[in-house]
Amino acid sequence: MSSKEVKTALKSARDAIRNKEYKEALKHCKTVLKQEKNNYNAWVFIGVAAAELEQPDQAQGAYKKAAELEPDQLLAWQGLASLYEKSNHINAKDDLPGIYQKLLDLYESVDKKKWCDVCKKLVDLYYQEKKHLEVARTWHKLIKTRQEEGADNQELHQLWKKLTQLLAESTEDPNNEIQQLVSTRLFLTICVMKIEHLIEFRKWKQ
């Protein structure tokens, strides 16, 4: 099978997935893998097709293989995240935080919006598991990122308010990192907002 034939087979697999012909897509991908057993796209397409055919074990294996082959490519990690989000299997819940962390690393320099979306999903997971310190650290990183991106004070205030709500159930020691992080940063944010509102008010009076 020549390189050109491999590309043709992958295109056929992609077209089959687009047309919801998932079994046909699997056939094309397996043909490719007979020639190139480490073809990243073929493994990703198998993951997509198998997931649609409700074959989660095959989909998981394919996505993991692709992620091992090219760990800095997004598609396989996105596929794993989507697969695990729909799964009720306990291992999926255990593995999902690590997948979100990897997606955060990959999105950080290329897509801040998706980075923020994944960050919120990760916080939701930590919150469900009552991992309050991870909630505080991850949400604080979200706030810092939005601040660097130029978010206005109203948005930042809402983010801090949300953090205090998320941590309302925390039973940790009041002097721990969580409380210090929330109280100090929230106080500074409120002070900055009050100063800026005062400046705007003075400008308005003039």
C-alpha cells in the first residue's frame, strides 16, 4: 500500500464518518493499520467510529493508542474526554481529571476560550469529589488567566463570588491555603473595584 493509497483510505474513512457509515470507516482504518500500524489519524478515526457504534472499550483503546503515538496532538485527547464524559464507568471518572489537565496544557497557548471551558469542567469534577483545594487552585488559575486576557472587573468579581460559593462547604482548617487564597485575593479584588468605581464617579462629577 503506497503513501498515496494510505491517504486515500484515510479520506474514505473520514467521509464514511461524516456520512455516519461507521462500520465502513472501521474497515478503511484497519486497512491503513495493516500498512502503517502507528498511523495517528487511523487510530483517532477508529475511536470516533467505535464510540458512535457504542463500542466504548474499542474507542478507548484506539484513542489511548493515538495519544501515546502523538501526545501533543489534540484530537485523541478530545476524543477521550468526550468518551469519558458520556461514560458511567468508575475508571472513566478517575481518568477524566488527568485528561482535562492534558487538554489544559495543549489549549493554553492556542485557544484560551476552550482552555477556560475545560478548566470549568475540571473544577466541576473536583467539586463533585469534594477536593476543595484543587477547586481553589484551579479556579484561581482561571481567574488569573481571565485577568491577563483583559476581563473587566464585573466578570472578575463574579468569578471570585463563584469561588466562594464553591468553597462554602469546605470543612478545611480556616487558616489553610484555601481560606488564605480566597480571603486575600477577594479582598484585593473588591478594593480595586471600589477604587475604580470612585475614579469613574469623580470623572462623572467633573
